[in-house]
Amino acid sequence: MLEHLPLIVFLVTFVLIFVLRMPIPAGMIAACTLYFLTDGLIKGVGFGALITGAGGFIGKNLLATLRVQGFCDLMLFEKDDTPETLAQYAARAGFVFHLAGINRPKDPSEFYSGNSGLTDVLLDLLAKAEKPAPVLVTSSTQAALDNDYGKSKAMAEAAVYAYGEKTGAPVYVFRLPGVFGKWCRPNYNSVVATFCHNAAHGLPLEVRDPAYSLPLVYIDDVVRAFIAAMDGNVVTDGECPAHCRVEPEHVTTLGHLAQVIGGFAENRKTLEAPYLAAGSLEKKLYSTWLSYLPTDSFSYPLNMHCDARGSFTEFLRTPERGQVSVNISKPGIVKGNHWHNSKNEKFLVVSGRGVIRFRKPDEETVYEYFVSGDKLEVVDIPTGYTHNIENLGEGDMVTLMLSLIHISE
């Protein structure tokens, strides 16, 4: 009910506009202001969220998104904090993201103290609160395996379910496959992080079994699913309804990962833009790879073809949408005077001023389009027309050119 309060306030205010015969503009401003104030209050001081393991990979991404969305009463518990701090946070929490855990201990006993042990302590504290908070816990697909890590995660899951039954508070157990995205530590638990780091730093990608299959979820999708759980909106596992899942889940192979991620660095040399379909694994891998670039390697040079007339530089090419180039013309220079059978282009002058002329090869009539960086205007270059572009200004004229033709043609 609480999450719907901002909308209720907005609707009540809107009704009062007509009852009190307020001017519509002033009334709408008042209604919107009250909506956002109420929404901020619920997300802020009125709703404390406890995050254990907030400094980890998932925690950092979740915390950043929560802050952007207006949540300000966030209680962050880390391994160096005291039990007293955890007790204070548990008493105030309106929702708990239990992300803390151990996955690479020096001694196997740390699996149990850091996973199931910490979970038991946290749940005992939450159960003592006046209103026990809902709990979301990150588990692992290894919870189904017979190893110390998996056993400790399974024990933590069981404790969370028992807490939910005892207190009536909602609980959400996410058995996560491999999670990848920005801020994940390379050479640790994520092959994607390691591949992205190595590819971005010019290091080799080691693949022992190219056919090895692995499921992956993207950090933005994980964060989105976690925040939706705050409102009780989760997707449950079809095979085990007690477990929640993140969608979409991408199943791929080590060989495919290495090929795709390794190709991103090569794209800078060939200028070919990777094919990034919306929501695809490749798009998410590319975003992740970019985040691993060294801070002195965000830029890369282009090959400028220069002469007395100016320069021509190819900027980007795609297999299916042609190429983008930057053309710089000196004052008084005319470029072009040719025509195409199939190739079609678009010109956009972004700096300077000039004229683009068209003429059919067997006619004398010339059609002129005057262009300027002061008024951005795209000019289509139709097939079958001889065309040229002349710089009419006193300085360089810069033109973006899109050639809509397959790069192999």
C-alpha cells in the first residue's frame, strides 16, 4: 500500500483542483510537487534499506542505482563494521539486501561463518525488530552442489525461508549464475571480467575448453530485479518456485565469449562497429569491456588522408549500415564531381558554410543546396546525380558523410 501513496496523493490533489476551482496550471504544479515530495519521503527517511556487502561488485552497482532513484536512508554494513552497528541497522531496516558472503576463504570453515553464520546473526536481529523487514538474499547455483561453498549457501537459504515463515515477512532468494558488468574484479570469480580486462589491456585470453557452456546475467538486469523485489515484483524459478531469478539469462560458451570480447579491441583498428542488438549479450559485453579500458586509452587515433584540399577520415563502419566519415575542405575547394549507381550518401555540414550541387549526367540543369554549420541540415545524395560540395566560407568546412552501402561493396 505504501508504494502507492504518491499516486493516491496526486489523485486526491487533482480532485481538489476541481472542487476548489483552482486554476489548472497552479493545481497541476501543486499535484506534481506533492507527488514527488511523497515519493521522496517514502524512498528517503521513511524507508531505510540495509545493504550488507555494499562494497562488493553487486553492492556497488545496487547502491549507485538506489541513490540515483532517490533513496537516501541507506544503511551500509561491511565486514569491518561492528555487531552493534548491524543491530542498530536491523532495528531500523524497512528492507534488507543481504549481499555479503565469502567465496574464496583461506580455510573452508570461513564459508560457514561468512555465509550461513552471518545470515543467522542478521536474521535473529531482524526477528527482534518491531516490524521484521523483508529480506532479499543473494545465493548461488552452487547451493545445489555438494561442496563447502554450496552447503554454506544452502544453509543460508534455509535460514532465510525459516525467517519468512516465522515472522511473515516476505523473503526473496536469488540463486544467481555468473554475474558480469562494470566494477567486477578481474582474475577473481568472473571469466567475463578477466576476459574484458585482458582484452582492454592487450593481454591474451586463455580458453581451455571453448565448448564449455555457462549461464550469465548482466549486472543492470540484476539490480533492476532487486529493486523490483522491494515492491514484491519477482520472477520465480519454474522448477523451484521458492527461488527468484533474474531475466534475461544468457547461455553462452567460453569460446564465444573470447571471440566477442577479443574482437572489441580489434574493432578499434578496423573501425568496424560491433553489431549490438538491443538487450543482446553482445551489447552488454561491449558495455562491460569499455569499463575496463585503461584511463589513458579511452581515445584512439584515426587515419587522416590529407592533401592540399583538406582531409578525409573514416570514423566508423558497420557491416549492415555502411560507414561514417569526416570530410574537411579548405576555402574555395570543390570535392566530388562523380555519381553512383547504387551507393547512396547523406551529407551534414557541422562547421563552415558551402553548397552541394546536383546534376544528372545527361542534363545541364544544376540544383543547389546551400548548407551551414549554423543551421544543421541533412542532404541526401540520390543515385544517378553527379554531385559535388564546395566550401564558400573563409575557414575550413567540416562535413559528416554517411555512406549507406555494405562495406564490402
